Amino acid sequence: MTHERNNKRADALCSKRKAMNTIPRRRFLASALLTSALIGVGCAGSKAPAGSASGGVQAGGAGGAGTTTGTGGQTATGGSTGGSPASGAGGASPSTGGAAAGGSSAAGGILATGGVGGRDAGLQGGSTSTGGAVGTGGTVRTGGTLATGGTLGTGGTTTTGGRTATGGTTAAGGTTALGGSTAAGGSTARGGSIAAGGTTATGGNGGDGGAPATGWVTIHNDFFWYDETGAAIETRAGCLRKFGDTYYWYGLFAWQDPKAWNDQTCYASKDLVHWTYKGVVLHVDAGANRMDVLYNDTTKQYVMFLKYGGDAASLGFATASTPEGPFTLLSETQVDGANIGDMSVYKDDDGKAYLAYVWDKTGPNRQHGIYRMSADYLSLDAQMYLWSVASREAPHIFKRNGTYYYGVSETNGVNPSATRYYTATNLAGPWSGATMLVTPGSSTTYETQCDFVFPFTGAQGTAYMLGADRWIPTGGFQGGYLWLPYDFSTTGAPTANYYQDWDLNAAAGTWRNFDRSTRDLALGKTATASSANAANPASAVTKATTYQNYTATRWESTASDPQWIMVDLGSALEIDRVILKWYSDYGKAFKIQVSSDSTAWTDVYTTTVGASYSVTDATFAKTTARYVRMNGTQRGNANGYSLFAFMVLNDP
């Protein structure tokens, strides 16, 4: 995504954002897997009932209650997989001379008013999305920049920029995990322990925040992601990396405010579900975006690469001794005497690093190139390939079965666009012509701009996941980020089919569709509520919907506390998981309860940090019940409680 400062536009944007209390200060979806110690949006909150594990509001996955016998030290997959996946950075650049106009209103969306100025154009008018909500419990970023107009959530905690991992962090590229030993009856550590390429521990259910023993976690699209404190995740135009046994999600903070393009943030997770905010890992004065991070196995340094200094940018280099930073900016340089646009980096199987970049030598967004880095990743070594690729940006590289893929978006500001890719068997070329990524039913990559493709390599293969930025949520396409699995044809052509819910097993390197028709025990069952709007009855939450029409039906209560909605499963069934999909009118504090007679209720999950357009994905100890209900005690805003879906599952 390109960006140019415009003081008038920035001031107007900031003023408009102050007036909008429906826009989250930080973004994104959340879900399951908390034990009795941690509950909330993502991972934290009030204590759960004794004897039950609890979910948060996050993207997917669920850990059950119980203990897991550790499998000892696991060897991470070598090479680039796990340590150095192909990565691009999300974002978009306005077309030269063009203007990204408008954007449509969407419930729970973002104010894009004024847009982000491009080299020759800006996003005009933007769209005021209605129904959004300021993330409750927001985090004050020490040393960072608070988005103008954002509000400090009650009880927010001050994050000091992340922790320095004692003794360093396992090198990217995969090394044998140190200190692994077989735990005799021990509990799974918070966050789980899926080693890159390793296997999931057997003998019990997932522990505090970890993946279940089966290794599966669920990714939920079309909803926002939140960290463990309930603050929305901000990782625009960034990258996903795995260092050791931890995933790190880096990106740009407060993208709506051009004056705040100085802070690069970091979040960490063991399971891709529960994310902990690590703070602003780099602050720069010149403004930067499209950052990427690699680990250098020789220097033992984490190297951050940045599109540094605005639209007509230089390539910036920063280093840190831990993935959580803080990073120190070392230098910035032009590429062969010219500025660059969007960029990302790729680490190959042999440890060599490459820069994928838009080159401005003959004009803005006219050429793309691939440059090999020096051995320490701190300078450019040799240009590998250069070709004319006009009006394309967001470059990213990944590799599959000996074939390299170079993906790009259209130059379209922050508006969504189609994704194209080129292929080669050597980074030095020759490269094929452009091929359109197959995205059935969508010509704009499902209302996003491509960002990166991340490979999860495990014992059974490699699953490839497209990560994309949804800068302007519209209609049924909510959420700030899109994660989708790739299918490949026999000739290697990728397809990104749309799944609002899908399961990933990172340890196995496999994925599967989340089949609600066979797994949701509440589907088609009777739902009743303490109150309901006639146009939005309780029965809406157990209807079958798709991602195209899920916003058309929802339950809505009256605007008072408390309120409840209950599902009758028809008979007593064994259950261990509930998924709630919230509208912008959400429950801030609520419980999930079970009963055999709809009179005596047992709590299996409690939270006080629910969030707008979020997913509550809560797993608890297996129990037998006929009735399951959400009992809301505090609304998130002045309206009632409102749910799109109420799912009940019994996962193995």
C-alpha cells in the first residue's frame, strides 16, 4: 500500500475519527481455549469456573480441559519452512493519477474517511462503517503512538514494548527445541506446544491457551481479531513468522491515521488463536510500512526490513536480539539509486534472503525486481531479476515443490483487488506471465489485498495459507484480516476457496473445512430467548447460513440487562464446545451455561471482555446437557445483545 502525507487530509481524518465512537482502535477476530485461569477476548479476563477450560474471543481453535503428556523436545522443520516462510506485506498503493473512491457502509466497519494519500491520489470520501465499537480494555502502547480518537479501555494495561526472551529465541528455519523432556502427567503449558513440523502431544486435551490434543484449531473469517486483553489487533501491511515454537505477527499500528505510521507492532501466539501484544517493537520518525522480519542463522540477529520514508521510499534495515525487539534502525538505502514501493522478503531453503520489491526507476509502480541480500541480511548483494509489472504492488514470494510463486495485487489504494502470480523454478528466472489467482465468486480476493502466503509444514505435508488485509470491511465481509487455505491443482495452480470457518493442524501440515452441517449439534434446533426483536428472532441463531448471507439473520434482545438466549438440543448430548458469532451489539460480560432441565444451570465459560463483531469460541470439559445458553449480564453498548450464530459441538 502506498502512502503520502497530506496534512489537511490527515487533520480531517483525525477529527472525523474522534467523532466516531464506533471504530475499534485496534482490530480483529478472536476465539477459544482458555482454562480457568484466563478468560476473555483472546486469552485474559476473569476466572473461569473450577474444573473447566475456557475459550476467549479469537480466531478459531479450542483447547479442552485436562492434562497432556508432553512428547519431549520436538525438532522443528529445517530450512525456510516454519522459520522463514514466504512473506509479503499487506497494503495497497493508489494507482498513479487515480483515486480510490468511496467505499460502502458496513456494520462494525472502519472509518476510511480521507483515506491514505497515495503518490498521485488518495482514498476519497471513505466510508463511515456503522456499528463498530472501540475495543474494550485497550492497551496503552508505551513509546508508541495512540491512534487519534481512540479511547483508553477501562482497565487497560500499559505494555512496555514487549519482553526480552531469556536466553534468546530459537533460530528461524527450525532447530531442535532445547530442553524438551517427557512430562509425566504434567499439564500442557499455556499457549500449547505445536513445534514446527513436529507432532501434537497425545494423551490429553489441550491446556491453557494451547491447541487441543488433536492439533486442530479453527480460523474464523469475517470477524475481528482481539488480543488477550480485549484490544483489537493492529498488524496492517505486516508479516507472520514462526521463531522457535512461537508465531509472531508484525505490522503497522493505527493505519487510519497517517501521522501514526511510525510504529511497528508485534503480537505473539503459540497456537495462532490467542495473541499477546508485545508492544511497539520499532518506532521511526520518517514513517514506514510493509515491514518484514527474518532471523539470520549466522549473526543470530532478527532483521527487520521496511519500506522506509513514505511512498517514494528507501529500504530500511533494523535489528534486534529477540523477535519481540526492541529493534534498532541501522540504515536505509535506495535500491540501485532509485526509490521503491511495496516490498517483502523471502528466506530460501539454503538460508539466503531475497528482497521482492516494486522499483520506481522508470516511474512509480512500473517495474518489479528480486534482489539477493548480503550474508548478514543488512545490505543488497546482487539483483536476480527485473521485469516490467505496471500497476501492481504488495509483492510476496513463497515456494512449493520446487516452484517459486511471486504474488501481487493491483495498485488500488486501500480498495480490494484481484491477486495475480508469476512462477519460476529459479529466482533468477525466467518467470512466467501473470496468472489470476482463482477466487470463486470474487474478483477482488474476497474484498482484500493480498499480503503474504505462509507455509505450515508438518508430519503429513504442508498447508499454504493466504494472509490478506481487509482495509475496508463492507456488508458480509467484516473483519480486518482474511486467512484462507490454498488448494493446488495437479499443475500447481493455486485456488483460494472461501471459508468463513476452517480448521488448521499446523503440526501435521494439513487443513480441513469446518463442516457445520455435521458438527453443529444446535443446527436447526429450537432457540428461545428472554426477549427478542420481532425482525430478529431467537430462531435465527440456529439457521444454516453461508458467508454470503450470514449477516441477514440474527437474534436481537431488548436493550436491558440481563438477557439470555437458550438452545434446546432435543435430548441430553455430550458437548465440549460453544461458538458464538457476535454482531456489533455484543455482550461485554456473559456466561455460557449448560443444563439438563433448563432450570438448574452450570457455568462452563465466563468472560467480561467481549467485543464487537467477534467470535467466542469456548472449549470446556466434556459434559452432558440438553440445554445450552448464553446468559448476558453486561451489554457492550446501549443496544441489546445480538448474535448471528449459536453453535454447540462435541469435538474429539
